[in-house]
Amino acid sequence: MTPAPMADEIGTLKTFFLSAIASATTEAELEAVRVSALGKKGSITALTRALGTLSPEERKTRGAELNTLKNDILAVLDKQKKILSAAAMQERLVNERLDVTLPIRPEAEGRVHPTPQTIEEIVTIFASMGFAVAKGPDIETEYYNFEALNIPSSHPARDMQATFFLPSAEKTNQTVLRTQTSPVQIRTMLHKKPPIRIIAPGRTYRCDYDQTHTPMFHQVEGLVIDEKTNMGHLKGCVMDFLRAFFGIDDLPVRFRPSYFPFTEPSAEVDIGCSRAGGELKLGNYGDWLEIMGCGMVHPNVLKNCGLDPEKHQGFAFGMGIERLAMLKYGIPDLRTFFDADMRWLRHYGFMPFDIPNPALRG
Ligand code: DAH
């Protein structure tokens, strides 16, 4: 009798494939082992096919042995596959780890222009004092821009603000590019009942061009109307804002009597500074710098908006946004804000998410 056919081969294949499975280091290698054992042209498949050449008894014994081998190999393959796929996932988790708390890459090209950056800072501070943001159109009528604000056409204040008129056949109530954000006061009081507490940042236009004037610039207007807001509240509000904005806790703030047609009494606000050595520095150094206008809303303005000055009162203020930005960030020439010069923007612009001083952190 010849020795039992296939018995040796089954044993050899078992040893071979178990070791091949154990040494596979990736799922792809493991799959290759599976194919070479159990695939269409695999060694175990070939042996199964050869069963037909054996005697019936031999076929039964070897068939059972081959089945066991197949099941053993499948079980070990499955176990190894789980181990390798878990290891692969672990490696991906380590290699593809992303720290979303890292700051954005410093080489990012885009910069936030100082004007919107400053607007954001202003809005943040006033929002923390309970102010909402109001908006009005850039193209206004003379009524909203002047008359309703107690500036009649004969008033010299009209000449103080070199106005751009839009072409028109009309001689009265012409359309203008707003010379100030103050018309937003009127629009707000006409559309909303007190209590009112708004700021209105936006574009303004005057026919002027030099180191500190451009035909378009930005202002922010403030308005508070209720039944008891007084000059003391105005002073506290303006002082808190200026100290938070410039990040100087003891910044001196002075209110100087002044004149605006839409407020009575009116004041101009100065902040402390030093001009020693030709360099402007803000702080408690004994010198003063004018920064904004303000006052108690004039009874005529309240009346023009349908409010009773016997019942309602409040304050308003207005300031130039680029002027604030120039002072805070040491930018010497207003015209450069509007040159669209990338070198300037790279120098004076802000990284997105920059928070310029601790007072502004929420
Ligand atoms: N509208 C003024 C200007 O453009 C600024 C201003 C001053 C606004 C005093 C105010 C204010 O609301 O009360 O020069």
C-alpha cells in the first residue's frame, strides 16, 4: 500500500499557512495569504478538488481533515484580521490627529483691515453695555441728514460738512451722501419707541482730502433715549468706552462745553496724551487730544421724531472710526486706509481672531 495520499500535504499546508498568517503585517498581506490558501487557485482549494481522485474511504478521512484545516485557517484569518484592522485604525488615529485648538497658520495671507477690526472692537464694548447696532442708508435726504437734526438750510453747520449732493432737478430736500451717521438717530427714534440704546457704525462722506480727511470715512453714532438718562450717564458711558477701547484704565477723559445743533448741552471729549518729542502717546501725561462730540439730545430733535421732550430725554455721541484706529494703532495717514496696498495691509492689518487688548476679552 502506498502511504495515505495528501496526509503529509495537509499537515505541511497547515504549518505553512498558520505561519504566513502570523507574519502578515497588513490587512493586504493577510488577504494575499487567504487567496493563496482558499481562493479559486489556492492550495487548499486545489487539494479539495483532488479529493475526487481518492478511494471513497480516503476521500472521507481526507475530506474531513481538509474541512477542519479550512475552518482552522478561516478562524485564524478572522482573528488576525481583527488585530490588524484595530492596529491600522490606531495608527490612523495617531497619524491623522488634528488639534483644532491650535492657532491658524501664521503664514495665512489674508488680513482684517483696521477699519472693520476697529468697528468690531467698538461694537464689542458697547454690546457689553447693552447697546444694539442700528443701520441707515448711505444715501440720505437733506431732511434726515440736516433738517431733522436741527440743522436748517441757513445754518452755518451745513457748510462745516462739505456735502456731496446727488444730481437732482429738485432744489429742496435734495439727495445727499450722508455727511454723518447722525441721521440714524432720527430713523431709529421714528421707528422704535424708547427705551432706545443703539450705536450706528457706518460710512460717511465729505468732499475733503488730506492727511486726516478722505471723501469717505467711517463714523459711529450712539443714542440713548428713555425718561431719565442724564449728562452723568453720558459721561460714565463715554469714559468707560474710551478706557476699554484704548486699554488704558486711568486714561484721563475731559468734557469741554461745545456746540452741536442736535444736542443741548453739547460737549467735546478730550483724552489725556503726551506730545513730547513729537511723538503722540495716550495716557495720563497732562496734555489733551480731542476725540469725539456728544451731548443731550436737543428737544427739537426729539420733537421732530414725535417724542415729547417733557417726557423723553437722552444723550448722543459721534466719533470717527479711522481716527480711533489711527490713534490706537499708530497709523499716521488716513488716506492709506483706502489705498488697497497689500504691503500696508500686511503691516497694519490683523490676523483673523486677533483680540487686541484684554479689556475686549469676553
Ligand atoms: N455728527 C457729528 C459730526 O459728524 C458728530 C457728533 C457730535 C454726533 C455730537 C453726535 C453728537 O451724536 O452728539 O461731526
